[in-house]
Amino acid sequence: MESRIAWQGKRHDRYAVTGTIADSRGVAMTAASGLAVSRYDAFVTRFMAHGSDAALRLKAVMEADPDLLLGHCARGFCFLILARGELKAPARQSLAEARRILAQRGGTPREHAYVEALALLCDGHFARAADRLAAALEDEPLDGYAIKLVHG
């Protein structure tokens, strides 16, 4: 899966340039590299297919770009989807990291929606979180991860 690069760069401490890169579906995300976006694409594909290797794919995403906001949101959502009490704290940590990255790098409207939806889900507002992602799908109808989270 090759990503089409559409840089709108922003300098910050960790990376020389961070910008938006379109994934294989043409949906922009803020990332440090095309490699991170390609790996995120692979994770989404496996997650949508209920692939047993989805967690390993997400780990590869985070190795490619430890500050990929959508990666942290995906981790948080995955923790909460498992519905285990001991995973609430790691989900909140993922949310905190996503908020930190959003403050540092900025983000697309979709990325803002993911952070808002994860915050709602962490607070137990499942329907409101789904509604927030559904609203984001109106602007980015090819967002595979949001489609899967909202529509199963």
C-alpha cells in the first residue's frame, strides 16, 4: 500500500517536518513518514478483517512513528473494545498521549474527532463517541477504522 504524499509541513522538536499524508483511501493524516501511514493502512485493513495480527500491525505503526496521533487513538479504542476494567487506565494514557500530540503537531478535523470520541468513550459515553465518529465520517466517508468502529 503506497501513500500519496500531500505535505503541509510543520516543524517541531522530534521530527524535522511533520505534515499530512494521504493514506491508500485518500484520507489525510498527520504523520512523520509515509512508512507510518502505510503501516497504519495495514493495521486498519487487518482490524477491519478481524485479523489476529492487528495488534502486531498496530505495534509496527507505533514503531514507525511513536507520535502518530491516530495510532494512540487506535490503541485507546482497542483497549476499551476489550471491555476489561484493567485496560481503562492504558486507554486513558493513550488519550493523554493523543492530546499531547495534537497540541504539539496539530491535526486534521478527523484527528480532532478521534480524540474527542476517545475522550467520550473513556468517560463511558459509548453512543456519543459513536455519534462523534459518525459525524466525522460525513467529511471522510472512506475512513475505514471509523467505519468499523461505528458500524461494526
